Amino acid sequence: MHEVCERNNLMAAFHQKPEYFDDEELDQYRGKDSADYNEEQTEKFREIFYSLLDEEKHQWIHSLRLRGISIPDQMKDEVLMVINDLRTRKTHA
């Protein structure tokens, strides 16, 4: 039974459509390596990330993944720190 649930979840993930957060301009970075962003491009990602509501940040990251867009290396640690902080606050609430 557990294997059937995992298979169904995996199949659903393949058919999942990305959610947009008024960030369609990031689609131009589809397939770009996370190490290849310059500071101006990274700042676009940063502006969008910090404009999102806290509860949307994780969904935005998932949306980027579904769209084949890598988060710039320059902000990965920053994003992880924020997401982990949000997760910690949620579990202590």
C-alpha cells in the first residue's frame, strides 16, 4: 500500500503545474546554471523572494523547480536560512 501511495504522489508531481508569483520574467533563466548568474540577475530573484509573503516563499521555490529555474548560488544560503527560520517558527507556534 505504501508503494502505491508513493507512486501516486510521484506521478502527481510530474503533472503538477507551476504557480506564478508575478515572476514570469524569471522564465528567461530556465536551464541556466545556478553559478552563472551575475549580481543584477541575482538581485531580481532577491527582490521577488523578499516581496513574497512568508507562507509563499516555499511555494515559490517549488514553482522555480517545476519551471526548471535554478536559484542563483549567491543567494542559496540566504534562502535556506529564511526557509529554515520560517519552518522553526511554524513548529514552535
